[in-house]
Amino acid sequence: MIIHLDVGREKSISALEEAMVHDRLIMLATQKDAQNDKPAPEDIYSIGTIAEVKQLLKLPGGTIHVLVEGLRRAEIIAYNEFDPYFTVEVKEYEEIQTKTPEIEALIRTTIHQFEQWVKLSKKIPPETLVSVVTVEEPGRLSDLIASHLSLKIEDKQMLLAAIPVKERLEVLCDILGRELEILELEKKINVRVRKQMEKTQKEYYLREQMKAIQKELGDKDDRMAEAEEYRQRLKEQDLPKEVAEKIQKEIERLEKTPPMVAESSVIRTYLDWLLSLPWTKETEDRLDINVAEKILEEDHYGLEKVKERILEYLSIRKLNEHMKGAILCLVGPPGVGKTSLARSIARSMERKFVRVSLGGVRDEAEIRGHRRTYVGALPGRIIQGMRTAGSKNPVFLLDEVDKMSADFRGDPSAALLEVLDPEQNNTFSDHYVELPFDLSRVLWVITANAMHNIPRPLLDRMEIITIAGYTEEEKIQIALRYLIPKQLKEHGLTEKQLMFSEGTLQKVIRDYTREAGVRSLERNIAGLCRKAARRIVQHKRTAVKLTAQNLHTYLGAPKYRKTPTELNHQVGLATGLAWTEVGGDVLSVEVSVMPGKGQLTLTGQLGDVMRESAQAGFTYIRTRMRELGIQEDFHEKTDIHVHLPEGAIPKDGPSAGITMATAMASALTGRPVRTEIAMTGEITLRGRVLPVGGIKEKVLAAHRIGIKKVIMPKENKRDTDEIPVNVKRALEFIFVEHMDEVLRAALIEGNNHE
């Protein structure tokens, strides 16, 4: 072969120059390590080529460009000189061109393999192949084929070192076989890659064609555009890995589903829900206690206990950012501000506010959602509320939790256990969403009118805060601060056009309302605003002044009759205190005695508990006949009729036990009952007075109608701590343990009426 070489080492240049001076012959041998700039004899292969230097050209920079022609193989026997260049003693090998059948077979195999290699590699043109295979000398043929192959130095050296032609052809066949295997693998990989690329390119090309056709037709591929839109929305949101993977799968399903199939609309709705839920979004809490306190004071008058609890929660939240959301349950009669209090909590913390009413909910799916297999399936109200909030830490109000009921569709209160349990709600599972949603950051506020209607397991997870109702003074302040300004604004009036005084408000509260909250009061204020607005517009009045004297011209005659305190003391008429779901109430118990056969008649829609209390009271009076001065045979000759007015309203509970016994004692002895006294307590056969519940509500009701003294069980003394100070000052409490004490306090001595 004739090849060009670039020579740069000093030893190599010196050797070239020496060769040029003499016979132009040089020994070319390969280094074992090409990186070694100063090779020793052991670093050089022993078999190389004797070559003739044909041309020598010196280049700038000291490099020499040399043209050499290989003559024959040679083996280095010994190194004679090392400086300034290597001189070696060599043994030359002449090429022996002999052909045997075995060599002929090897030649044919080699040519066949080489032809295959040329076809697969396509690195050399077919003309070169023709020129190679026409060479007849086996040694020359093997060397020529080897020169066209891209081989490693070790393989080339192996071929060079194979002196016998047969050995050289065998080595070359082995190398060609290996190269063909590699080329076959390459071909397979290329075919596979090309097919994949062709498929991708074909799909891309077809999509582009489809887009172009649709553009021409003025039509769009809604499905593709929709899937792309969903993918874009997914990219824009930072979602948990599990959620992102689920959305990705559903998008792929949507792409494969034909648009006219009903399933596609189900997938779309599901994707919209998943992408609109606040999986990671949170609002930053305002944890400034002073600002929160100021806002709560602005929005609500009184309710100190509730405000204190909210400020405590904020304080802990400031100290511990990862605190789980509280679960506050506000229990109280309608109109006392439970719902608006939840709004104030949200405003004071700068959180989103969501309200869900549970009144009348009787299907478990309302809380946990429907399975997606059903037509018109939707997530439950909890997940719907979270989407409305747009953050995972809102103030979530569950209104009227005591109005839920259960039927064959499941028990929604049981489903609420998972929502409100701090140990479970960080992975709340909605049947529709099918992915765990974290509710642990939510501040839950629950409202109810009556605690006994809330299921016990649910009640166990809440912190109960009771709101009993408002005193007359509190109602006046609420009206002046909130209700009147709100109604004036709604009716387009100013404070100068319609003036309220405290006296007027007091008359409205006493004569036109009887409630624990302020809803009825607000309705009456709205009525006054309407009447005033008409007078101002129709009669061209500049202002309307309301007084206690002219109030009846606007609101009509007072709705509520005189309170028992304004009447004379009556025989057989006692005033009791009762608890209802709308707050405390005053209960009149009337007893009439007439000749008969000793029957005890009870009327007024009394429940079983109240009937039993009446029987117990009657039995007690029979045991105390002598002390009370009642005829011993009265139970044989006298009929007693106990009646509780307002017979249309069902009444039940133990609170009226001592009231009914007092009224019966009064009717049988002829001694009047003091009208300024109201009482509550359960009675036993032996006359013991047992404690009852709802003391705060009952006391507020007594204060509302002007009662001066309240008789209650001694064990209920601790409950009076919750009663407002101004109410406690206005009332006198008589704590009793026995019915004898009740009668001493309630009945007037003698038979004359005062």
C-alpha cells in the first residue's frame, strides 16, 4: 500500500533523514500504546513492514509529510542503536503464493463475507468491490480486504503478524464474521428506529393534514384541542404526583374516546373537577390577635366565650403553624348570630369562607359523593365546598347539623365522622374524586339548635360552645349598632329621616317580640322602615320620629299579652321555665279543683316525662296533706285538672315537675302563688328537687318577661356562672333541695289574694 504519514518526533525525523541519505528503506512498526511519546523497544510490536520512502515534504512547525510504499513483512530481531534514532536488525518474510483446496475455500468464504459486508455497510462503492475480488493472490487479497475494513489496531496487527496465508485468511474470516454480526444488529436497530420515526412522522403528517383540512372546512378537532387544553392546565398547576398521574391517564382516555360516546362527557366532567380542586393552594392566615379581636368586636356584641375561644385558636396557630384545624360547634337558638359569627372568624383570619347547609340531608352521598358509574354523579358537598373556596384552608361552616336524618340511602352523620376526625380527614376519600384529599387544614365551624339531636360519635369530635340568647340590654345594643344601620341602608333611609330611641326599642322587644335571638326584632325594625319610607315619599315628610306612645300606629297592637308579673297573685297558677330549641321560654301551669272521684286529668299536649312528673307531684302532695292543711280524703272526693295553655304546642321534659306540684298545692290549699316567681326543677316522690339543664336559657327567658325571683335546684348553682352579670343583678335566685322549700318560697301565707 502507498500511504501518507505525518511525522513529528525527533527520533522518527532523524530516522527518515538517515534513510533518505542511504537506500530510502525504513522499518515501520506500531506502538502498543499510542499515547506514549517516548516508546522503549518493549512498547513496540515486533512484526511490522519494510517500506520505501517515496517523497518527503517538510511542513511549517517542524512536521514532515512523508509518502511511503509498503514492500514486505518483517520481524524485528534486535535493536542495535537507540540514539539519535532506532536502528534494528530484521528478518524479512517473502509472500508465498500457493493455492490449495483449503486456501481456495477460505478465499471464497472471505470474498462472500466481504461482499455481504459491503452491502450492509455501504462504505465502499461497488467498483472497488470488483477490483478487490478480482485479485488472485490469496495473501494480496487478504491484505487488500483488511485495508478497507475499519478495524482496531490489535486486529490489524493480528492480520499483519499472520505470516502464513492460510492463517491470515482464517483470522480475516473470523474478523469479517464478527463485523457482519455487528452490522446485522445495527441494521435491526436502524430499522426499528426508522419505523418508529416513520410512525411518528406519519402521525404528525396526518395530524397536520387533518388540521389543514379542518381549517379549510372551518371546523376544529375539539377532542385534540380539549386534550391539549387539559394538558396545559395540568402543566400550570403544582399538583401532588398521584393526582397528576391520574389526570394524565384520564386525558389519554379522553383522546382515545370518540366524542359522541357518553363516556367522554363523564371523563371531561371528572377532569374539570380534579383540575379545579385546591390540592395545594392555601391562603396565608392573618395571625394578628389585636386585629382579629377588633373585627370580632365590630361584627358582634357580647358572645365573649366564643370570641375568647377563637382568639385562643389564633394564638396557638401563631406558635405552631402545622396545627390541625379546630372543630367548633356553636349550639344555640335561631337568630343569635351563629352563622354570621363563622363569617367573622373567616374575615378576622383572612381566610375563604364556605357554607353548607345540612338541614334535611338524609343521603350519605351528599357528604361522600356518588360513584362515577352513576348518571349525573357529583362529588359530595364537602368537596364541592372546597372547590368553591379555592383554598385548602378555608373556614368551613356546616349549618344545621342537628337537622340531618338517616334513611335507606345511608347515614350522612356517620359519613361526617371521617370529615371531622382530625386523625382521618387528612386523607378524606370522596367516592367521585377517588383520590385522598387533605381536609386537616380546614377550620370547621358547626351550628345546631339542639345538642341532643347531634349523634354522640359526632358530638365527641367537636368542641361545644353554647350561645344561650341575648338579654334585653344586649338586644337594644345589637339593634342600635347593627340592625338599624343595616335596615336603614337597605330601605334607602338616613338616621335623620328615621330616629329610634332606646325606649322605643325596649317597647318593640317587650310587646312585639319574644325570642332568644334578634330575627323577629330585625323584621319589626324592617317593618318600621317600610312605614317610614312610605310616609316620607307619599306625605312629603322630612323625618319620622318613633316614640313608645306612637309605636302602635306603625306596628299595630302589641302581639304579646301582659306578663305574669303584671297580674295579681293567682290560686292554682304557677310560672315555670322551659327549654326549647328556640331558646328559653316561660310556661304557665293552671290547676283547677272540683268535686269528683279523685281523678287527675292532664291536658295541653304533654309528653310522657311531663305526665310522670305530674303524677310524682300529686303523690308528694298526698304524702304532705297534714302539713299543707289539706283534707285527708281529698283524693277520693276531688278531681284535679292540670292544664298547660297553648295546647297546640307539644311539651315535654322534666323542668316543670316542681311547677306542677306547686300549682296543685296552691289549688288544693287555696294559697295563691307569687307571680314574680318562676321556677324550674324535677320532683321525686319524696319531694327531692333534682337538677335540670338549660339554666342560662331559662333565666334569660325569666328576665325577658320581668320575673324577679327564680327558684331552681341547688345543684344547678354552678350553672349560674354563665349568666350575664346584669341579669344576675336583676334577679334573685332561690336554691332549693326539697319541695317544702319551694312551697315556702312560692306560696303566700293565708287564703286571701293580695
